[in-house]
Amino acid sequence: MDFGTRLFRTALLGLAGNRAARALSQKYGLKLGASRFVAGETMDDAIAQAKRLNAAGITVTLDYLGESIGSMEEAAESEQAYHALLASIHREGIQGNVSLKPTQFGLAIDRDGCRSGIRSVVKEAARLGLFVRLDMEDSPWTEATINLVRELHAEGCCNVGTVIQAYLYRSELDIHQLTAEGINLRLVKGAYKEPRKLAFDSKRVVDANFRRLIAARLDSRVYTAIATHDEAIIRYTKSYARTRGIPRTAFEFQMLYGIRTPLQLALAKEGYTVRSYVPFGRSWYPYFVRRLAERPANLTFIMRSIFTR
Ligand code: FDA
């Protein structure tokens, strides 16, 4: 990554945690251009988009946005929102599941309370035949998130999985352990600002590690989601699976709502399972900023859409 891009990314990711900027974003709703990446502010908006994607052969994971909450009352609201979301997915016959962030359930405030809220969502999802993915946030939460998923699995909840980030040095070991326990994983490059003592800094090295992790998981045949918009990585996955005789039922591709939609449709047409990550809710600001940081060109797109309205 060149110096300018690194500076841009660091500045934007710093803004993701800024409370004043977050409050301002809520005031202006999705008008700042975030609607390109966010399905809407309500559950009905998300369900409508999920139906549209399902009709095009794309399955979904719905994410009620909210992270780093300030109280366990807010955690209880997240829990209720996820119960309502599961009921709606089931009632509307959506081909999809849910993703949630552990800090949205109070991981930073009360670990036992967080565990019990997430457990209740996972159990309800199991009752409805649905799957729950715990997204991976920044490194202070890696260990606790992995442990939470391992505990739930050990309790017999097999409908829960998490995410492993290729930029972290620790990920190879984590994959080894989680694969041995048969845990469903999503593999990503990683979206947060991490210190050099924990994470690879160079895109080339992250990409190489991502390929290594993909190969290890495909060889294991434990169900894996390859979540990327990087066509080189997608080509690598397809070719690795083909040459090793790994069935398409052992993995799926995932991409974010609003990003590379034609590629999502093309993969689905080829017969791969493709899942679109569909975020919704009023707390869209940090999610939106991470999407801008991933690709400087997005900022130009957003500025253009603001000034040409
Ligand atoms: P890379 O950044 O190299 O991008 C490859 C190409 O894809 C770019 O050249 C561009 O064309 C396109 N692209 C990528 N990002 C774009 C954007 N924002 N806007 C427009 N085009 C873009 N991270 C995390 O830390 N924890 C998590 O739980 C998750 N969960 C998750 C779920 C799903 C379904 C996806 C797809 C991604 C995540 N991520 C994540 C984010 C992930 O870590 C990573 O930041 C992004 O996917 C961008 O990396 P790529 O693999 O797409 O490659």
C-alpha cells in the first residue's frame, strides 16, 4: 500500500469511531451516499432487498447495523431486533441468515450479558433452521469472539460460525483450531486499522495469506465462505476447488451489498452459492466509513452523488 493510500485509510478509519461524526450522520440519514452500501434504515427495507436478491439467485445474510453500544439496554434492543429479524426471514421465506457484531450485544461492557443475548438469538435461529454468523471486529475482540463461538458449539449449537481475517498473524493457528472443531467460517482480508505487531501491513502479504487460509479450509471440506470482491482470489478459489475435486457444496462466495453486483450475478449463474451481506438500520455510519476506506475511489463517487443531487 503506498504512503498516500495508507494515510487516507488511517484517517477514514479514525473517523469511523468518531461520535460527533456518527451523530451528524444520523441527522442526515442515508442521504450522504451511504444508500449505495446500506439497504435502508428499516427491517422492511432489508427484507425487500433480500427478496430482490433471492429472485436473482443470490442468497443473503442480513445485518442489523450497530456496534460499540454504550449500555446493556442497547444490547437488549439489539437482541430484540435480531429476534424480529429471524421471525421475518422465516415468515417471508427468505433464503438467508443473519450476521451480528458481538460489541452490539455488549461484549465491551458485560461479557456474560453479551453471551446470554447472543445465545438466545442462536437458539431461536436453530429452532427456525437458520444460521448466525458473528462478524469479526477489531483485534481487542478477536479472542473473545472466537471463544464465544467455540463455547456455543460445545453446547451443541452448530448453527453458529464466525469470521477469520487474513491480515492477522494469528489467523493460521485460529483456522487450525476452529477447523478441527468443525466450525463454519467466513474468510476475509480484514477491514480495521490494526497495529503492525498484530497484522500484516502489505496488501501483497495479506493476499498471499488469504490464499493459504482458503486452501487450508477447502482441503478440510468444513463449510467455508470466501468473502471478497477480489477477482484474482475468486479465480484462485475456483481453480483450487476444481483441481482438488472439492465440491461446490463445501463453500460459497460472499460479497457486500452494492459492491460488484454483476460479479455476484455471474457467479450465481455459473452455479456457485453467492451470498450478499445486506446491512440495514440507522447506525450505518461506521460501516459506511469502512467501505470508503477500502477504496479511495468510493469517496469520489460519494462526493459526485452529493453535489449532483
Ligand atoms: P480488495 O480490498 O483487494 O478489493 C478488491 C476489489 O474489490 C477492489 O479493487 C474493488 O474493485 C472492489 N472493492 C473492494 N472493496 C470495495 C468497496 N468498499 N467499494 C467498492 N469496491 C470495492 N471484514 C472484517 O474485518 N470483519 C468481518 O466480519 C467482515 N465481514 C465481511 C463480509 C463480507 C460478505 C465481505 C465481502 C467482506 C467482509 N469484511 C469483513 C470486509 C473485508 O475484510 C474487506 O475489507 C473487504 O471485503 C475488501 O476486501 P476485498 O477482499 O474485497 O479485496
